[in-house]
Amino acid sequence: MAAGIAAGIGHPIVAAFLFAITLFLLSFFRDPERVPEGGEETIVSPADGTVLSVAPAPEEPPGASRRLSIFMSVFNCHVNRAPVSGEVSGYEYTSGRMAAAFREKASTENEQNRITLASERGGVTFKQIAGALARRIVFYPRIGERLRRGQRVGMIKFGSRVDLFLPDDAEVLVARGDKVSAGRTPVARWKV
């Protein structure tokens, strides 16, 4: 039987398939260095992906009535980053469904981590949301830990979504369909 398996692995189609899977996994788990654009008044994207919407937030935290939703396809880098500099003042894990992350109901029904950072300008909340393929959400920091804007904070493995609740006193800099990069792309700016 071992000889049969070895012969199958030597087949060019199987080898090409295994090579493609290896390239995909290397691409998926990449973790490039990022430098945030703009000054400390700029809120950067917590995730790589495509802006699904900027809309009123049904589950808004105080002082943040708009929700920016970013869909991360399996081809995006899935490392999440801090949108602002601040202290981790809130963390809540909620179990839930594993529905498609691009659907509106994923924001409230899917498995997720909800994180709040206390910055010098006010609190900023974001959520890591599992998708249909995601089976593990990772958030590294602990309550009380101080984060830098653009710092790595975790990842969601395989296709997912990140929602960022934008402060009411911040100007939105992106729109539906825009491509954003975690820890680099400015998505909002506090009014000076």
C-alpha cells in the first residue's frame, strides 16, 4: 500500500496540486511589515480586504454610530492590526454561527471577538468575525495592554470579516468597494 501512495505522489497532477496548496498556504499566512499612513489622528484599517459598507451601526458602542465592514477573502493577508494607539480596555468573545462573512447578519450572528481600545481621543471598538471557512479567531493582547497603531493583534484563519465602529467625531476616508491594507490604509481621521 505504501508503494501505491508513493507512486501516486509521484504523479505530475498530484505534485502540481500539492505545490498549489503549498503556495496558497504560504500566501495566506504571510505577515508583511506595515507602516501606518498619516498621524495619530488617523485611524487605520484593522484588516486587509474590501470595504463592504460604511453604514449606521445597529449595535453601536457609545460615541460610534457608524460601522465600517471589511470582507477578507481567502486571498487577503489575515493578520489583524490595531486601528489606533491605545490600551485594551474591553474584550469579549461570543460564540456563534459560521455563516458567510459578507452577509449583513454575520456582524451579529457569527462567532466573534469584540475589542475596545482606549485611545487619547476616545474609545475605538472593532470586531473580528469568523466566516464560513474560518475556524479559529486569534487575539493576542490582554486587557490593560498598550498597543501601537498598526501593531499586530491577531488573525482570523480563512475568509472572514472585521467591523470597525467609527467615532462620531471622525471623518470617513473610504467607501464601499475600496481595497484596504491592515495597519496602513487610513479609513477615518479625527477632526483636529
